[in-house]
Amino acid sequence: MPIPIAGIDPGSHILVFPYPAQGHMLSLLDLTHQLAIRGVFITILVTPNNLPVLSSLLSAHPTTITTLVLPFPPHPSIPSGIENVKDLPAGGFKSMMVALGDLHTPLLDWFHNHPTPPVAIVSDMFLGWTHHLACQLGIRRYTFSPSGALALSVIFSLWRYPPKRAEPQNENEMIRFPKIPNSPEYPWWQLSPIYRSYVEGDPTSEFIKDGLSANMASWGIVINSFSELERVYVDHLKEELRHDRVFAVGPLLPPSNSTISRGGSSSKDVLSWLDTCASQSVVYVCFGSQAVLTNEQMEVVALGLEKSLVNFVWSVKEPTAGHVTGKYGKIPAGFEERVAGRGVVVRGWAPQVAILSHDSVSAFLTHCGWNSIMEAVAAGVLMLTWPMSADQFSNATLLHELKVGIRASEGPDTVPDSGELAELFSKSLSEKTRVERERAKEFGSAAKQATSENGSSWKELDRLVASLSH
């Protein structure tokens, strides 16, 4: 049943347009669920290969959510049929952003021919061109950020106040962000690869720059975060944008005890194994939907887990398009036999939300993707950080600031010492990290409170619905 909200028109119709990459799409679909239970009618735009991802959401909301399926526009650098959340080629984000821009005309035609067209668009930050579409139609566009408020502040700052480099050839040159609270700084190589690859005058670069600038000009920004976690950065964004239409509505997660879920076919086996483990005795290892470790990194992680003697679950992503055959994702020979009984290796997609929420799991070695962070924060789990690219370095900064994360490594090419990793795994379950683990539990409680009735994110969702329905 929809949640009644005073003064809100339950008949409002909006368009939701996710960017087709798993790290972007899942949290926006979770937001869509939250809007649907508040009585908003929603059309979700997807390309044909992504339609199956919506099945559980459509089943849960058969009368309030419909789909608009538009063919994926052809693009010379994207093989036909590969535009879906699990198969996006490494480095394919820029090409995908440009290709999706070709949906402008068919989408405009759909709006003009619809008997009751949407009154607002909520679209991913990689679809900035939809702001211009909304202006053309005389409706509001809201940017959905799959990144947190600190990371978004860094991204906006790069494009609004481009840093002047003193040493253009030096990849380790420190870039400072004095306008952002706590003045974060990063070596050049850790900044957004989309920003670093910008070439003035290049059509692709200019299209992307225009889209990211359009995000800042959009009517509102919706962030998968919550005030108690990132208040200082949410407030900073409001100051930068000169309005208060920044909505921190997270953590956005699939609802418990629901048909809307995430996970792979091995879910039951892993969770049954976790049931046999003692409370707070397991380390979970996962590097997200995009990052694939080199064989050398795989060897080091395996050795670290083996030497540490800790219980663990390791979710291993296998190589996809763009990875050199034989160089990535190989589990060392004999490893699983040697750790049998105290460790489980999951190939492919693990049921991460359920794993992190399990009482036996105490620590999480993560690439610091924002969805993973939100899931771990909500579960009250300590994070061991190994950021790889994009916003992950900013995300790690936040975890270290809040003292809910401990540095394990950083960078896609770094090969840490297996002995140091083993020591960190052991330490993460010991009295030595009691303070950090207690901090993680406190933020877990704060996340639960934020999303409960009359919590900060609950109220922000109501505020968002009121704004969408205006």
C-alpha cells in the first residue's frame, strides 16, 4: 500500500532513467521502489538487454511502474548487444555516455505522444543531457548520484574550478580541493579518469563536460547517502549549488523480506555456511562489479587469507570484455583445498547485502565502490579499503575520516605484501580494532534510524516526492 503523504498528489508521473552499469543502476532502482511505495507513478527507461534486471521491481509494483524500452543506439566502440549491467566493457563508460545521448530524439517523440507524460525526470549523473531535454519539455530534471556527497563535491569541483597543474607530466602531483570541507587532496592519477582524459575541443570530451555541467544546473540532486554520515558535504553541495534541493535519501537498499533482492545462485550455500560460523568471526572480500584483480593480486589476497587463519568469504569476479585472457581473476591452484572448512570462494555475483548483514561477518575488504560502502555502513561492518579508480579514492577518504575504514592498499596496479594483508585480516577481527568496529556499529544504527519512519532519509524522501509532484 502506498504511504500517504499530506499535500502530495498521488497521481504524479515521472520518468526514471538509469545508466546501464550495475554500480549505477541498482541504487536508482532501489530509489524507484521507495518512490513507488509513496504513490508516485513511474516509467523506467531501459534498453532491451537490461529489461530482465527490472523483473522483481515490476512484479512488486505492477500498477505503479511501467517500462519504456528503447533500442540501444549503435556506437562504433561498443559491440552490439553488450549494453547491460554485467557486461559493460572495461573503459567503456565514455562511449556508453555518448551513445545514450542519441536517445534524445526518440525520447522527445515519446513525451510528445504520451497521453499523460511525466512531470519530471530522475536520471543518472552520466545522463546529463537529459537536463536539456527536460528544459525543452518545460519540466524538472533531478540528477541521481550513485556516488556520495564527498565524491560528488570533488567531481563538481574538478569541472567548476579546474586545477592548474604545475607539473603536467607528474602523475603523483597533488591536487588540492580547498573549497571542500576538510580540504581533501589526491595525486593526479587518483582523480576521475573521465576528467583526466578530457581534451578541449574533442566532441566526446565536450559532450561529457556539458553533461556534467548540466547536472549542476538541474533542478535537484538525489544522493544515496544520509545526513548523519555526510552532513558536512551535503551542506557544502547546497552552498555550491545555491539551493537546498539536495536530497540525501540513503542508504538505498533492497527491502528485506521482499521479492526485490540481489544475489546469485550460490546464495543459500554461502548463507548456510555463515550460519555455522561464530559471531563477528568472518572477513568478506569483494571488489565489486567492475574491478577484476590481476593474477598477481589474486595470489597475494589468497596468501593473505591463507596465512591469517581467519574465516572468510571471497567473491571473485571473473574477467569480461577488455581483460587480457589469462592475466586476470585466476584463483591460485590448490587454494580452496588448503582453506577448506574456514573459507568459501564465490565465483560471480555473491549475495552481498545478505552476507554483510550476517552476524558472523565483522570486516570487509572492499574496492570502496559507493554501493558496497552503503551496504557495509548499513550492516555496521568495518571496512578494509583498497580503492581502485573513479570515486573510490574519495570514498576511502570518507571512511578514514569517520574511522570506520582501515587502509589495506590503493590503486589497480598495486600488489600489496601478503604478510601485511594477513596481519590486517587478523587485526580486523581482534581487540586491536575494537574502536573502529564499534564506530561501524554506531553508523549502522544511524543508518537504520535514518531510513526508519521520521528518520532523516525518510523525511528527505518525502521532501523529494513533494518536489517531484509540485
